[in-house]
Amino acid sequence: MHVNLPEKLYYSIGEVAKAFDVNASLIRFWDKEFDIINPKKNAKGNRKFTQEDIKNFSLIYHLVKERGFTLDGAKLHLKEQKQKTLSNFEIIRKLEGVKAELIKIKEQL
């Protein structure tokens, strides 16, 4: 899944939900369940997600929704092999971005 978000310092929960095509409640739930997602909260308690949070949310989305891990399995996998998983995940996302650009160029021809 390629996430299209503009370059910003902080993203609202609605922007993140729309980018991943999920409900905001899922994002709130995963925020509570996974320690690697640490959004900033303002005085009202609204979550503001950083680029690092988006990257971590994308990794969790990949493990749970695309690879079929359970929440406990994803937590365990992240705890044991976070660095290896993260580097492989980043490579896959970059290749997906290149593929999307090549498809766009092909369609323009």
C-alpha cells in the first residue's frame, strides 16, 4: 500500500485514516496497543501524528492487514525483529513507489 500524504510536520487522525482507508477508531485502537506509535496530543487531547508515526503505522498495517498477523503476533514480531522488518519494509515501499511512477509514465505514453 502506497500512502499519499503531503509533506507536513503533523497529521490529524482524519488525514491518517483517509490515507490508509481505515476508520479513525482503528488508529486510536492501534495507538493504544502498539508502543511504537506515539502521537503528540494537544490540550484538547487531539492526536497529531508525525512522519515517524506514519511510517510505524504503515509497518503495523502491513503486518496486520497485508500479511495477516494477529495483533499479538505483530507486537512480538516488532519486538524481536523491528530493525530487520523496518529495513525490508522500507525497501518494499520504495520499490512500490518506483513501480507506481513507471506505471504512470507508461500510461502517459
